[in-house]
Amino acid sequence: MNRYIEIGSKDDPHAQARQARQQPILLHSMSVFRELFEIIFDAREISTVVEIGVESGQVSRVYAELGASAVYCVDPHPSDEMRANLAGHEATKLVQGASPAVLPELPLADLYVIDGDHNYATVHEELTWLMANAPDAVIVLHDVLWPCARRDSYYQPSTVDLDSRHPDGADGPTVWHDELTLAGFVGLDVFTWATEAGGERNGVLTAVEDALGSAKGWRFELVPAVFGMGILARTSPATDALFERLRPFTGSRLLALMENNRIALYCRVLQMQCEAVAHADDASRLAETITRQRQELECAALRHAGEIHTLNREIERLRGLLSQRLRPRLSSALYRVGRAASHALPTR
């Protein structure tokens, strides 16, 4: 049976469901590629690793667990969680700095993992330096497929020169149409996206292709899963053997179909979330309007109640005045009527 999936039994039919609900709604971490890293470590002598873009630091420990004696973890803004995870393993060494500037300061490595700023300028400069200075290394890149393949993203605040950046915005891409949208893969102030996709010097895969075009003798393969894992190495019998072992992954039509389905479904979830927020905002505005109108009606009712009370008091006052004025006249009239009636009675 496959060691990576729980299939359960007749007595435990929900084992796979339990495993599924423990996964995040969107797989995105390089840790999902552990099986491929196992193949790379088995096929090549990997002692030193340089990791650009460290996430939480847990992936860094995978390289150490697979046999690396030194793992240099390059990140310009390490979190407390990252520091704690890296401190838990002797082989992992935090390097606080920005790539590609920090690369010349580190020992040459056997494996480079590039998962930092996902834009053409940064990735192309990293690859250009590595191909010229670390020709015997294996280079692994993440996010070489959608949405970063042909569209730059920039961590904020961006360190990329303005001349090397495309116009960008806070909205995000979606597979359902070509433009950025609030209902897309938004960066939430952490990163922005190039407004337009495609064209020259735009996107991670474009950077890989241009770097390959400038450096001869390198081979590139792509695993079409979890935003795309690219593997670069100089052509050699050892490289051919490595890529042959990776071919079930790099040549998998099934993985490509599942990746396209995955990102389409996730983009639909993002759209539904955006619509739900919009409906909630509409409901909140409607509730606020209803509350305000109710308050206005209550205030109007109070004002009218006061006015009615004042009118009633005025009516009572007028009635009193009318009574006071009419009583003498009424008494006099009754007196006259009485006398007239007494004179009209027959006498005996």
C-alpha cells in the first residue's frame, strides 16, 4: 500500500477523511515535495544546502533530516516561529538578508532551493549567479507555474528596482479571467501582482527560460503540482539518471490535470468568499439603515407624543376658559327662561 495515504479498513472507514481534513485548504509549502527531495538526495551527494525563502523553517529541517550537514536559510525578515524551528536543529543556520545579494557571501552549495521573491528580476539574477558560480549544484525552484509563471509578484515593501518592476496592484489573479480582481489570489498587503501577465521579463518561468537561453549545457524539468516545482542541473550522466528517476512526476499528465483542477477549485472558493463578504457587507449596511430608520421613527413618535400631550393640555385649558365665559351667560339665560315660564303658568 502507498505509505503517503491512509486508506483505513472495514472497521475504520473514515481514515482517509481524517487525513484529508488535516490538510490546509490550499497546499502551498515546499514540504509537500519531500518525496522528490528524497530522490534528489539519493541520486546526488548533497552536503550543503542554501534555501532562499524559508517559510516557517520546518522545510529547512527536512534537508537536514535527509542528510545535509549545513543548511543556510536565507530570509530578510525571519519570524519568531522561524527562529525557533531553525534553532531546534544543529545543521540549520539562519542568514538574515536578501537574495541574490547574499549569495556570494555563502559557501557554495550542492543544492539551492529558490522560493523567495517570485518575480523575473530577482529569479533571473539568482539563476544567472548560480549558473556561473555553482555549476555542479542542483537548483530547485518553486512557483514556476500559475500564478507566478508569467506574472511577477513583489513582496512589500519591494526591494526590486523600479526600472525592473512592472506596474502592480493589490488585486489578485484568478483562472476564471485574465485580469486581476478583488476576488482573486490577493496578497493582503504582503505582496502585490503585476497588473498585466506575459510579455518580456515577467514571471518566474520566463526568468528560467531566459537564464537557460544564456547558459549552455543546463537541463530543466518541471513537476506540474502545487504551483510547480522546477529542477535545474548541468547536463551529465548523473543528471540524466536523476531526471529519469523523476520522470514519473515530471511527465505525469495526471498531476498536470489535478493541478489545473486544484487551482480552478481554489479560485472558485476565493470568489465565493469574496461574494460572501460582499453579501455580509450589504446585510450590515441594510441592518444599519433599518436601525437608523427605526431610531428616527421612535424619535418622531416621541416628538408627536409630546405634541399631542401639549395639544390635549391646550384643549383642556380652552375648555376651562370657555366654561368660565359661558357660565354667567348660561345662568342669566336660564334665569330669564325660568321667569318667563313662571309668568306663563295659569293662575287659580
